[in-house]
Amino acid sequence: MYERVLIVDDSEEIRDFLSEYVLKPKGFEVLTAPNGLMGLEMAIAKEPDLMIVDQQMPRLAGLELLQKLRERDLAIPAILMTAHGSEDTAVAAFRLGIRDYIVKPIDIDEISEAIDRALRENRLQRERDQLVQQLMESNSQLQRRAQELNVLYGVGKSVSSSLDLEEVLHRVVEAAVYVVGAEEGSLMLLDEARNELYIRASKNLDSKAQSMRKRVTDSLAGKVLQTKRAIAIGSDSQWKRTHTALLVKSLIYVPLVLQGKPIGVLGVANRIKEVSFDSNDTRALSALASYATIAINNANIFQENQMERNILSTVMDEMDEPLLVLDQHDRFLSLNAAARHLLDIGSNADVDGRPVSEFIDNQELVAFMLQTADEARDQQINIAGQNGRSYQAHLKFIHGGGRSIRLHPL
């Protein structure tokens, strides 16, 4: 950044001398004015870093110029030059805030040193301002990063604790919009049969946009899906120029990839704000896309397990013999209608995932059922039931820590 110096002197020879032999060789940008009034106007308009002002000038003397600047609260560092040294002039000049006082004729070394002294305080102040600005920017970035991590942590917790895919995907999109400061967001999944992307969750999209589908073969989101690579677009982006139909100022699309296979796209956009996204925004969105993929995978696994359990439950209910299945944590996985009837557990009682001891009062039977493979002594015993009923219990261990129990009435 060039420092700007304004020379105000009615002598063209002095202006040229200072400009060509003192200031320009030091890299300064030089402005000149031939009288005090023009110097005042130029100082107000340009606000130079330093002024070198002659005292004796037509239309406005040097001290008068400095006084008028002070009246306008313009504290521009100044060096006053005069042909006749005077203690009164020097005192008046320093009261007006000049940095140095030079008596003509001008000595190059003297004026060079005076310029360096005059600018030293401003340079230090500028450096301090820059450091403060950098510190503020760093603090702002740290605060944003902390907020981002808190949001990602919250979404991660919801992914691990919830099997409600609808809720999790909407949380992912809301987090994406919040973290990058976007106006809208969407999560699109692939309809393989039609080779199209459809909106699965959204934030701030109108109903028309929510119902739109994008073909994989001729859309930007489709390109992200095919390449499995994120795309960020700003107002000056090459993608923006080549996709002139995009009605947005900026956007990011990141792919959702499950076990190496692309299944959808997470995107955010600004339609009004002239704000582009950066690499940190892309990174945050990629993390959220990973959470969405995990949630989808968990939901798929849960759905498959639920289908298998429904099939198993249907098969078990067809059996006349009472049968219970427990997991490695001594909780019900399943029990058939015959077992509910025998153990007096109502058909509407929700036992899935609940401890056995909550529903069975017979402590002898509970202790028998909860044996581990390492400590098992008896895998078949006779149990006295309620109302004089008795039955024979058969225990079988299942790989992974679970077990099944058959109850045969005697």
C-alpha cells in the first residue's frame, strides 16, 4: 500500500524538488498544490498520509491551512516549512499538531528524516489497527468454528439416538442452512427407476421448488451425484457462467455416498444475498452429508431388521408351543402368542427391547432364562407355574449372546 504525501507550496521548483528527489525515490505517491486554498481542498478530498506545507503562500498561509483542517477534525500529520525561522511560528505550528518544523533552504537528509519521523506514529498505529483487525477476524472465525462444531455435534447426537429418518434429515438441512448462513437448503435422494433426484427434506423452499425433480443426466445436482464431488458456485464462478439458467447468486452441492454408491445430494443456496460460500462451508456441508448418509443407512438397517422380526413374529405366532427370544442384554426380542398366554402377558403389552424381569414374576424361571453360556448348568428344567400349571423349559444359546426358550406345558 503506497503512502500518499501532499506538498503545498507556491514554488514549483520546491514542489518538483521534493517530489522527484525526496518522495518518489522512497516510493511515495505524491500530490501537489500551488497555494494554501487548493491545498486545503485537496487535503479534505484526498486525506493524505502526510502534508508538507509552506508557511508563506498566497490565498492561505500554512498555519491558516492547518487551523482550518483542525476545525474539520482532520488530523493529518504535517511538516511545516518556512524561509524565516521564528519561535512564535514554531510554537503556533506545534499547537496545531505539526510533526516537524523545517527552515529553508531544504536539506535532503533533514527532510527525509523529518518525513520518517512524521510518519512513524501513523505507521505504528496502522500496524496496531491491522493486528487488531486480524485478531478480531481470528476470534470471529473461532466463534464461527465453535458454533459449527456445536451444530455438528448436535446433529451427530440426533443421528445416533433417533431412528426417525424424517426428523434427522430435516435437522441435517436446517443445520446446513444455519452453519453456512444460507437462505435455503435441500436434501435430494436418487430415484433409480426414473434416474431423477427428488426433494426428501428442505428448508425455506416454496411448494413449487419442493415438488420439482432434477434429471441426473442434465442438472448440476446430477453432475455432483455422478462425479461424487462437491461443487461450489459464486457469482463469478465458471459454473455460473455455463449454467445461466441458475436463478441463484451462489450455491453448494455435496454428494451423499453410501458404501461407495452415490444416493443423493445435499445443497444450500442464496437467491438474494450477494454472498459466496468458501471451502470451510463446503467442508461443513460434507460432514452433514455424512451424517445424513449414516441416518439413511441406520434407517435401512432398522427397516430390514423390522421386516425380519415381523416375519419371525408371524412364524412364531403360528406355533402352538410357547417360545421366547432374548438378546445378549436380557431383553425381549420376541415372544409368540402362546408364550404370552402361558406367562399371562397381555397381547397389547409392548415388550420389545424391555428387560425380562419387568414382565415375568417367577424368579426361578427368570434365573434359568438369564444364564450365560459360560455359567449354564441346566438347559432344561421343570417350572411350577401359576394356577397349578407346570411346564418344562428348554434353553438354547444363540451366537452373539442371545438365547431362545421353549416352554412345554406338562
